[in-house]
Amino acid sequence: MKQVTMFMLKNCPHCQKALKIMAELMENNPKYQAIEIKMIDEQAEPDLADQYDYYYVPTYYVNNQKVHEGVPTKEKLQQVLELAQ
């Protein structure tokens, strides 16, 4: 299982949508529940966020490789979780 790192902002509507989609995917697919997702709020941890190359949130990295950036969809986030398998 590979670690997923998610960069987000608490007040970002796209990030909130992504969290809801991820919760739904994990509820409907038990295999996703074992995936470790490290959530980093870029305002709370700017020094850590600055170490990564991205512009939009939410952004997902799997094993330090950027796999999604920007507006989330169920299909795109399922791909992120599949890559972490």
C-alpha cells in the first residue's frame, strides 16, 4: 500500500467536495479503507507545502509523485486510490 498525500485548504469548496467523494469511495470499497491518506492544510503547514510542486488544491501525491491537481471528480479520485493499491 502506498501513502497518499493530499494538499488542501479548509475553506476550499473543491477540497470539501474531494473529502466527501473520498469518504463515499472508501465506504463503498473496503479495499480503499486501508490506504493511509496524509492531509496537509497548506495554510497550517506552509513550510511543508512549499516543498511540493503544485498550484491548485486539492492536489494528490502517491509516493511523492503528483497524480491529481485541481477540481476533483469521483473518477479522478478513484484513480488516485487505485494507484495507492
